[in-house]
Amino acid sequence: MRCSEHSVALVLAAGYSHRYGELDKRRVVLPSGQTLVRTCVDQIAGQFSHFYVLLREDDDIEALGLEPNTPCIRTKLAAKGQGSSLADGFRFLLHACLPDTIFSAAVFLADMPSIQSTTVDALLKNISSNSIHRPVYLDKPGHPVVFGRDFWPALSQLGGDVAGKQILDAHRDAVNFIEINDIGVIQDIDTPEDLSLIHTHGPQSL
């Protein structure tokens, strides 16, 4: 059994990306011909048996470059901040018909297209329902963060723009920082300049 069969992936793609400008960065097309969000989702879909993409209530899936049958969670709370939309995602997971073998959730950001498959394998190794795994690259914490199932109820109660940091700070003894030789865990696309770095070096495919 793959390590990923013990984990569900949750891809956060409901943000408004104000720092990127007027364009919706999720729709920006990479050199591969795929949109940024599609690139991230395809990589994750190839690694996990179960995954969901968290989108805004009014998002057009096909306009984002995603397949019509992409498993999605719709949130009405995106405008209230990442913490609120993340809570919606975990409320869904708590009531989803997931296999009993799944006891963790890997939270990905939909603007990080360069995470290596070996990174995901390392984060999922030895994960348990009462532990949290987070990657670290050159002393900088990154994503995805893997939350054991014991923390899902607390995650479902988040609000505003706090997101998962509140849970990490409240349960420091449960957090395992995993040293990763993968710049992709800290390389997110916040501005067009960030995207130019991805264009120069190219996404590291899973």
C-alpha cells in the first residue's frame, strides 16, 4: 500500500491572489500549456488516490483549465480569508465517505507547481492521526503540511485569514519538521516575477 493511501490531498485554490494584480493567476498558462492550477492538481492527482480541490462558489472549473470531473469542494467563505475557506474544506472532509485507512490530510497550495514526488513521499512516511508533518528547506518551513485526523475538527473551526498556523502554534509538540532538499516547498507564485522564475527553471514534475 502506498503511503498516499493513508492520506487525502486538499488543494487550496479559492484565494483571490491580490498581490498578483488584476489577472487570476490560477488561469496563467505555464510553458507546458496547462494553467497554473491545473499543473498543481495534475501532479497531486498522480500521487494520491483521494484528493479534492477547494474552489470558490462561483468558479468555472473549465475556465480554470481543470477537467469537468475534478473532485471539488465549493466554499462560500473565500472572501473572508484562507482560514475560513480551509475550515470549509475540513468540514467537508470530516463528513466525506473516506476509507477508514485514511488518517491524514495533506494541504497543498494551488500556486506551488514545483514540489517533487519524493518530497510528498517523505512527508507521508510515518504520519499518524496525532502528528503533523511540515517540510523545511534551508531552515524555511514550507508546504504541503500534513495534518493527522485528530486535528481535523480544530481545522474545521478556523476563521479569517489565520489558516493552519493557529493549529501549528497550538500543537507544537505534535509538529515534525522534515528536512527536504526541494526548493519547490517554498516556491509559490505570488507575483508575475515569481512566475518568471518557474519559467526559467521549469516545474519539477511528479
